[in-house]
Amino acid sequence: MGTTTTTTQAYEIKEKLARLEEALLSAAPGLPTLLRDIHQQLKKDPDVVTILTEEECNILVSGLKKQTATEIAVKAIKAPRKKAISKLTAADL
């Protein structure tokens, strides 16, 4: 895609991200529509993602978390380690 098209799409996405942030703060009903529109535009031109700031990406993630009612894990919980079969004794059975 051309530079003009990418710039126009980047502007449109940034505008929608600003509306998404407002929707998150005011609990507006347009959240799913904004997320869908942003997704469709990013799917058309994935290079636009590289133009987004970290703050804009955080707004998008916050919108997705709210819409899907999920929380992203910060730290993985490790399962307890099991003894290796070769080290098992009759007492372990």
C-alpha cells in the first residue's frame, strides 16, 4: 500500500483509539463497534501497528480486556515438579 493510504489509515485508527479511550472511561455502548472497526483496519494494513505508540496499544488492549471480560496473566504459575520415574522407590508407590 502507498504511504498516503497508510498515513490515512493510521490517522483513522488513532482517531478510533481516542474514541475507544473515551468509551472505556464513560462505559459507552459503542465499544464493540470501535474494536471491530480498528481490527478490520489493522487487518487491511498491518504496517499501521508499527506507527502506534505504546499508550495507544495499551488503550486497545484495555478495550479488548473489558469487552471480553478477561485478564491477561502477568506471571505464569508453575506446576509442582514430579519425581523422575527412574528415581522412584517402592516407598514412593
